[in-house]
Amino acid sequence: MSKSSKNLLFENKDLNILKVSQLPKDEELYGNFFDVIKDKDELSKQDYEKLDNKARIILTNKYDFLQRCKSEWKFFDHDYSDKTKPCTLCHRATKEIYFIKNSFNGNVINVGSTCIDQFEGSEAYEQIRKYKNQRERDKRIIEFKELEIDDLDFIKNAMDNFHNIDIQLPLALLNKIKYILDTLVNVKSGYINKGGKFNAVSSKFMSLKLDYLTLWRQATDFYNTNKDKKLICDRETANWLHDYDVILWETVASNDGCFTNETLKHITCEHYVNKHINEFRSCLADPNIKILNASGGIIIFNYKPKLNSNPISFTVDAAYFMKYIGANCLTEPNYRFDKNSLKDISIDNNFLNFNSIRDHIINKLDFDIENDDDTKYLYVKGKPNNKKVKGVMYLRISSAFFFKNCNNFLLDEDKKLYDVWNKWYNSRRMSDKWITKEERFAIKEASKSASLQRQKDYY
């Protein structure tokens, strides 16, 4: 610091801020401070005697007082014209001028790009800093748009093409394209957000663009050659597989995007199963069974015990089907399967299925099974070994039990379904759970009354 600077209480640039700010004009707090400085370019130690006691208080913490004055100012406008203008604080001519406005007295001053740093920490400084950064970023965006002028949406279109190609690309090719696209995005966003040497950045960008175009030609050639292959993995299945099991997805992608018998055993994607449903149907060597569709991890079938009987709908777990049947359908040319291949079936619990099964076995049963619409119960109608009551009685069972008891034997030729039910019936004839017709009627009436009460409570 020069000798003259050491003798100054406030330098010219600081005094210029103080003279246009509002705080120094508060005579009640700071006495004659403003009257002393208003016509001065700087405040020296020789001027100390002119200050009253209140004004001298300022000098005990000059930095704090100056910062409080700077906090009064907010960014107002800017001027980046070719003509130079003098900075209010340092008086140097500059083309980059920022206008700041005092929040209390409305004064407006113009500040150059260097002197604005004196307001660091103030709202005006932060506003101008953000404005300058955004302006520089906008300039870099325009520079890049000029570079991309022949194809402004090149990266977006390249990304869309890459993510929407209809089949799984080979893993090595896919990774190369992904790397190039990610690098293109990073080069562009890195320059826009942080800056750099534009010539070097543009050269790298154009080189990466050419690399992408070469790789994309390889991708389109692969698509045209493989799109109709039966074992190629389509886009929707590939996306499902990537989310479901990324290691299995890598295995398929490493096999040029094609499934094998082993990888197909793990594919339960609803889209994929339904896409090949006709191929599964063509391998089914049982005219009494029909494959309907796949939904929610299961495959839905219809079964007619006799060709003229009503169908019974049941489901098979898609994972089981693909592991033991579906994979073979798609990879073994002469593969066939029938109802004996279907294990762990689950019959749908509904009224139509109940009637179809009952119609199928009723003539060979030693008893009858009735459905009660009011109570939603099933009743076995038979003649138990009851010494007190002679004749017909009823044993209540749930529909869930009925269908569970049918699941394992519906398709089993060796264990006739009616034999299973007759055996069960005979094992229950000694049970004390049988009720009379009158007791069944009482249960029905009680159920109706409860239902009506629930309706009244609801409304």
C-alpha cells in the first residue's frame, strides 16, 4: 500500500458508494458523516477532525458499515453495447456496464465488471453473478447450435433411435453406441455449463458424431438381418429382462440378442408369452385343451372333459410353463405336449367352473353338490351315517376347498375325479357337521337378514 493510501480513511471507490447510499445520511445515528464526505473524492486522516463523535463511530468498524451500505443495492439493468461508459466507482470506461438501484432512495449507478466485485456478498452481486453466468452459458449454447445447425436434434434423434430399435442389439455393439452417445452428451453439456476451448470441443464432438454414424449403420444392418428370427429378443422383452434379471439380459445380449432353450426357461414376460401363444398352441397335442392367453404371471387354459361339454378354465404358472414346456416349443422342431405335461394347475374359483365340473362328475357320484347363491356356500347333499336323522342331510364346504380338491385330479386320467370325491364323501359320512334341510334354511335366512342390515348401515 502506498503512503498516501495509508493516510486515507476511505478510498475514492468506497466513498463513491457511501455518497449514493442511504445509510450514511442518517444524521441521528451517524451525525455529520454525510455532510463531510458529500463533496470529497476521498476521506483522509486530516479530515478526521471535521467528523463529530457519532460520525467517528463509523471508523471503528469501517468494513461492516461499508457492507451494510452495499446491501442496499439490487441489480437493475445491464448494457453490453459497443459504446463505452464510465464506471461510477472507478471512472474507467467499459463496454460491460451493470446498473444497480438503491432499495431505499432509488439512486441508480452504473458499475463496471471489475468494480462489481466490491459488492461481493450483497444481493446485487449475487444477482449480477447469476446473470453473467447465464449470459455466458447462453453464448455457449448459441455457439453449439451454430455447430449443429445442419441437424439441431441430432443427439435427441440418435438417443431415440438407440432406445427404440425393435430388437436387442449384441452387447458389444450396444455398449459402443451407448458410450459414444453418453460422451456426445457430456462433451456438449460440459462445454455449455463450464466452458472451455471451443475449437477443441467442436473437433471432438464432430469426431464422435462420425463414430456414432458408423456404429449405427452396423446396428441397422444387424436389425435388417435378424428382425424376423424366431429366437431374437424384441425390444419390449429386452426392457423387461433388463429390469427383471440384468445378468440374464447380458447373457442374451452376448448371444447376439438371441434366446437359447436355457435362457427361454426363465422368460415369463407377459408380452413375450402372448407374442408366441400361437406357437405354443401348435405344439399342444390335446384337442380338449385350448390355450387362451398369458396375464399377470399365469397362462390361462380352457379344458373340455368331453368335446360337447362346457369348458373349465384353469391356469398354469408361467414360470413352470416356460421352463418345462414353452422353451421346448420354441427350440425343438417336433416337440409336442398334452394335458399330462401340465402340473400344479389352478382352477378358477367361479360359478361357471363349478357347474361345469359338477356336470362332468355328478352322474358318477354317490352324492350331490349344490351351490347356494344367498350364502355363497356349497352344500354336499347326501345320506350320512346318522342314527338320529334318517334321509337326506347337508354338509357345508367352501368353494375354495372344492376347487383345491379338484386341482390335482382334473386332468389326471389315472385318478378319476369322481373317485376322489366319492372317497372323500365316504370319509365324511360319520362327521357330526351334517345339518338338516331346516337348519340349512335357517342359515340362509340369517344370511339374508345380515345382508339387508349391511345395506341399511351403508345407506
